[in-house]
Amino acid sequence: MRDRFDGRSRLARFALLAFAACSVLLGGCGIIFQNHEKRADAALTPTPGNTARGTITLIERADGVQVSYSLTDMPPNSDHALEVHERGDCIAVNGDASPVFALPSDRRRASSRVEGELGNIHADATGSATGFIVATDVSLDGVRSVISRAIMLHREATDPYAASPHNVGPALACGVIRR
């Protein structure tokens, strides 16, 4: 009788051990196969003669790239354009800034909005702005990727009704988008 009990006991211990091992393995698969978000950041520093600064966080979502911003030291109660430029160069922003990021097919349409024009932001009475924009025309990989490009906060806001919507004045702050 004792042998039968030990056999069942061993079988029960083996089943319990097998169940525990499968649980650990399947739990590990959840870590491997979970949805990892694509994320990038940029630290905006003032351009010469300006004081605006802040951080930008880009997270790719199903409906586009969420561009979250936290900016300070801008002129109070003012509107500004936030744009991604072709090159990741913040050294020559006041004189020889690269063009706004656009695919070659979109660059031919001179009077239309292009991918790099993220939108306008509003600085409050203290010169700060916090919020987010959903950019549907860019991504964090592929041909529409903004990684390693410059993101600039411009002096003026974009006027969607202007003949040339790309004229937003010099950059107040600039940063390079990095993973």
C-alpha cells in the first residue's frame, strides 16, 4: 500500500512541477510578445538670442505619433509653430536651417502642408506650454521617420490659409529627435 501512495505522490509532485514550469515559461512569453511602444525624445535648447527651452516626447500610437511637449521661457501669450526639419542640425538654425521634413512627392506641392509641420502651440501668460499634438503624417521608422531630424519651435504660428504656410520665422529653440 505504501508503494502505491508514493507513486501517486511522485506523480502529483511531477504534475505540480510541470504546471509551475509551464506557468513560468508562458509568463516569460508575455514579456517577449507584449507590444513595445516606439518612443523618441528631443531636448529643445534656445537658439542664439532666445530663451525658449523644453522637452518633446514622441510616442507612436495607432492613430499617429503623439508629440507631447513641455516648453518654457517663450514670450507670454504667444503662438508658435512646431516643425520637424530635414537634417538633425541645430547649429545653423538661424541662417541656413534645413527645409521642413517632407517626402519628395509632397515637396512638389509648394503651397500645401507637409509632414514636418506638426502644428501650432500656445504659450500661456507665464510663457509656458504643455500639451500634445497627434501627428498623423509622420512615424518613428520607415520613410516617414522623424528620428535623427531636428525639431524646432518657431517664432510665428503656421497660418493654414497663407499662400506660403511654411513662413514661420526663425527658430526660438531646437533639438534633435533621438530614440
